[in-house]
Amino acid sequence: MDWELFWASLWPIVRGGLIGTIPLSIASFAIGLVIALLVALARISGIRVLSGIARFYVSVIRGTPLLVQLFVIFYWLPSLGLLIDPWPSAVIAFSLNVGGYAAEVIRAAILSVPKGQWEAGHTIGMSRTTALRRIILPQAARVSVPPLSNTFISLVKDTSLASLILVTELFREAQKIAAFSQEFVMIYMEAALVYWVFSLVLSTAQSRIEKRLDRYVAH
Amino acid sequence: MSPTESPSRASVRGSGPLLEVRGLAKSFGDREVLRSIDFTLHAGKVLVLIGPSGSGKTTVLRSLNGLEQPEAGTISVAGGEVAIDFAGPVSAAKRLALRDRSAMVFQHYNLFPHLTVLQNVTEGPIVVQKRARADAEAEAMALLERVGLVDKRDAFPFELSGGQQQRVGIVRAVALRPQLLLFDEPTSSLDPELVGEVLTVMKELAEEGWTMVVVTHELVFAREVADEVLFLDGGVIVERGAPERLFTAPTQERTKQFLNRLLFPF
């Protein structure tokens, strides 16, 4: 084992994570959640056209590989005359992907809130929108934190696919060092280690959020 | 916190009826759950609905709060200030107006689990009625004091007993200052020893002059507090009258049978 190379490449790989993987994940997840909420609301809206479109979207996202989605966005947008850099292409692709998966999580979470909560909101005079915002979504949030955390941790790892459209991120940095040094096994294991540490940090954050949101539930 | 303190309610007193229900009808699929329900309720009076399960009494109550939509009939509150004809489509605005006049206490309490006791009570006044937070909280605290739950103000619902939760449910309804308090089997989910604390609060509200419609199986409560009792069965009002008369000398066979079953279950 070439420890000198190991230590020398650690910072470039971590740095790739800090400037690539993490911002890419956070931006995509934030935009993806907004998409997911809109799609979930469309699905439970009872308006057939809206729920049909939403269902189709979820079906396409879940039924096709993320890598294919990424390539379609990357190669298709320029053909429409939209010349955008790899980074925004990746954000768009990952956001749409998260939107599809998280929509189902959020929809299930909203439906898991008992009907009596809607009625209690109505009886104190709330409109549907207000009841959704003040009563239903806060309770749905608690239910959806564990599955959404899984979505986020998966996303962090999936962003390694962005290396294929030449986005500078953790895995792309590792690839460059591996190609240069020919120490493929060690460098890729090092990359795996860094991903793993990132995931551990995120899991800790997840259990903290869960604990905070669980304070109003009997144990 | 007597109902006469609110000017909008006081103006209704002594004039016509506060609530007029005419020809209410509803089916779920093929099953007719309500057929031509008529009744009138004057301000400050307590109406109790009794009847076997599936008789339609809860559907009547929920219709008064816009939680159920009948297919025919009219509901008029405060001399027509809010008037809904269910024969046509009912706008969301009308449903909100109906809810503005009434507030429901649910069988399963339906407190907001993510809010504290105080927040449960002030959510409506602050968020919906746009009252100043300080005023809403002061009023909520006064109401909680009355039902003996001031020390629970910062507790979450799961930390309370059923009886405590239902008392919060009642306070949440009263804090909205509705003209009409609706109770849907408020003690049916409670352990027997907790029923009394809830009925006591309801009795006090009746004595203060709140106008109430109560669906209940508590005949002793009905007898003591109700001004009028309606016995429903099969979606129709089988018999109605003052509680002393209806409970001691029912004229309809079905009423007799029902009361007998409640008084002598086996």
C-alpha cells in the first residue's frame, strides 16, 4: 500500500466532495423536494388531468435508470439550443429524479395523517390550503423524515454518476488520481471511505431531526 | 366566558331561532342515511340527538359543521345570516361561513398532536380569526383555568388522559366563540371514570347559555341538560320532545325499545 499516495490524494478527493458532491446533492435535494411536494399534491388533488400528469412523471422517473436520465438531460438540452454546463445539467437531472421518488414518500405521508385532522382543521375554520399547511404537512413531515433521509443519502452516492458528464466531484477527482497513478484499487477504496464518512455524518443528522420531530409522539 | 359576551351572538338572542334545519336528506350509495330532517333551535337552548348507531344523528351534526354534505334540505343560522340550500352546489365560502358560526367537539378529540395544549386552543383564534396573539392566549388561559388544565398548557396531547384531551377539545371549540357548539359523542371514547369530568364542563356551558347540539348516549346528561331531545332511527326523527316526557312516557314503540336497551342492556 502506497501510504504516501493515500495521504496525498485524500485532500483532493475530500475537496471534490466538498465543492462537488455536497453542493450538488443539497441543491438537487432542495429543488427535488419542491417538485416532489407539487407532484404529491397534484396526485391527491382529485383533478384527473393533474393527477394523471403526476402519475406519468413518477412512472417515467422510477421506470428508467438515473444514468439514462442524466444523459438525456445532458445531451437533449443542448439540442434544444440550451447550452448549459455539466453542473446545472446534473442538478436538473438529479432534481427531477428526487422529485419522482420523494413525491411518493410525501404523498404517502400526507395520506397517513388521519382524516380527523383535516376535519379538526376545518372545524376551527381553516380552508383546505391552511389546514394542509398548518396541520397536515407538519405531521406528514415527521413521518417522511426517515424515508426522505434515505433518498438523500442515496442521492449523495448517486451524484458520482455526474463524473460521467465531467462534473468535478468526489468520484471524478478519484478517477483522475487513479488514472494518473494507476493505483486503481487503493484510490477507489479511498473514495468509498470518504463517501462512507459523509453518509455516517448524514445518518447522525437524520436521527437528530427524527428525535426533534418525535417529541410530540408517545414512546 | 359566557356566550352573551360576544355582541354578534347577543343580537340573535330573543329574536327568531338561531338554527333552522329543513328537509335534510342524504344517502351513501343506495342507503338513505337521512330523510327529511326538520328542527329548530333557539339561542341558549340545548338539543340532544339520541338514537342507535347508523340512525343518522352524527350525519345531522356533521352537516351543521359543513363536514358532511347533504343532498337536499336547508340550514339557516341566525335568521338567515348564513343560509345554505343543499339542493344546489355549496360554495366553499358558504361552507366556511357555516363553520364560522359553529364548532365541533369530536368523539376521538382530534387534537393537533404536533401542537401544545395552548397552541391547540389558540390556533383557530390566531391563524383563522386573526385575533391578537396576546388576547387569544389570555382568553385560552382563562378557559383552560376553568377546566382545570392551566398547568398542562405546554403539554402535548399524547401526555394527557382522554378526559383531559376532551376538555381541551371543548376549550378549543369554545375559544372560537361560535354561536353553536356541536358535540359528536364526546364521551364515547372515554374510560367510564373519565366521563363525568367532561359532562360537567358541558353542563356548565349549557348553564352559561351556550347553544348546543349534542349527540350522546348519556341519558342522564340528556335528561338534566337538554331542552329538547330528538330520537332518530333509520334516518328520520321518530320522536321529539322535552326530556322528562320523552324518557318517561315515549309514545313511539321504537323509542321505548331503544330506551329500554340503553337502560337494561342485558
